[in-house]
Amino acid sequence: MGEAWGIKVEDDIADGTYQLHAELPGIDPAEDVDVTVSDGVLTITAERTDTKDVHGRSEFSYGSFTRSVTLPSGADEAAITASYDKGILTVTVPLDEPVTPARHVAVESAG
């Protein structure tokens, strides 16, 4: 992952679908975004290139950036779709089985 700029994500599970939203402003999705999945891990790779000389201040980050997330159990990797709109990449993953909610585990004090 890039030092100054990482891919920020939000995710949610609802109605048998896992959705991941990745913030990728200023990216050409057809040329600069790659989404892959392997063994339950979804990986988004994006590249932002600097095509102009900046003579003033620039706080933009350029280069190649990667973010990987583990998919929930039951993810149908063959049916994953992705779309891009207004700087947000949305990856939709159908789930073959319901996701079991996380269970809280109490932590006991040793003293």
C-alpha cells in the first residue's frame, strides 16, 4: 500500500450480498483499476499517474496502491461484479450461505 494514500473502504452485508465500496477519486476505472479474487481474498489495485509538472503545492498521492480484504464465508467468487461511479468502486459479492454474526467473547482478568 502507498505510504501517503491508501484505498479507503466501507463494507456491508445485507440481503445475502456482501458489498465493498472503495474510494478511488481521479482514477480511470477502465485503465487504472484491477479487481482480483483468489482463495477468499478480494484485492483491489489502482494506479494514479502524474501527467503534469506541478510548480506549486500538490498534496495528491501518485503511484500504485493495493487493498486486500478477506471475503465472508459463502462468497460466490464466480459471481462477483464491480462498478465505478463518481469516484467510488462498488464490488458486489453474492453469498451462497447466510453469514453467522460475530459472537462476543468475554475477557476475564487474571488478577
